[in-house]
Amino acid sequence: MTGAAPAPFPWDDALETALGPLGWTPDTFWRATPRELAAAVAGRLGRARAGAPTRDTLAALMAAFPDR
């Protein structure tokens, strides 16, 4: 038995946040790392920072969302 597939990355929500409240251009969004986007959101919208992922979490994310 295999576990449930991970949810896909919420690209639409991320793009909406970057182009809306953050006021980024599409070029800025696509050049940003996920950590930079999270920091910008936390700074602009006052959301709590989750901290850096552990190596295991990063490995799991990389396995779930491989570069193609």
C-alpha cells in the first residue's frame, strides 16, 4: 500500500500573492526562490516564519517535485 500523493505546489496562489499584494513583476516571481517568496510574504503580510526546512523535509520536497 502506498501513501497518498503529495498535494501539488499551489502555483496559482503563489503567483497571485506575488503579483498582487507583493507587487512583483512576473520576472521577479520566476527568478525568486521559494525561500525568498516566503520571506517576502512574511514581511509584507505579517505571516509567521516557519523557518528553514530540515534536510529530510527538503529531500522529500525534491522527491515530490523533481526538476524536469
